[in-house]
Amino acid sequence: MNPAINTAAHRSLAFGTKLKVTNRNNGRSVVVRVNDRGPFIRGRVLDLSRAAAQNIGMVGTGTAKVCYEVIG
């Protein structure tokens, strides 16, 4: 996973799937492309690249409650 581009890891979605991920705490959204598998920590559904996390304002906290929708 390249930390400089908007990518994400998901356990089962097909590689190349585009997701709109929204931080539920501040309403900020980013579009990411699934290009990796994970996360492997119970209770987590996505791992975001650093660039994607910065775009939705969650770098400082490291984790955030998000919602996501498949857009392509």
C-alpha cells in the first residue's frame, strides 16, 4: 500500500473497487481504491493509506468511526 495515494485495504472487496469513505466525526470524505487485504485487527473494516487518512482528518487519532459506500 502506497502511503502517498488514496488507497485502502479491505478483507473481501475486489481489488480496484472504489469506495467513498466518510469520517463520521467531522463529515469529511475521500475516494479510495482497494488495493490490499486487511485489516487483521478485530473490529476494523478498513485500513486507509496515510494520504487518505489525512484527507478525512484522522491521522492524529489513528482510528476513526467511518462509513463507506461502494461507488465503482
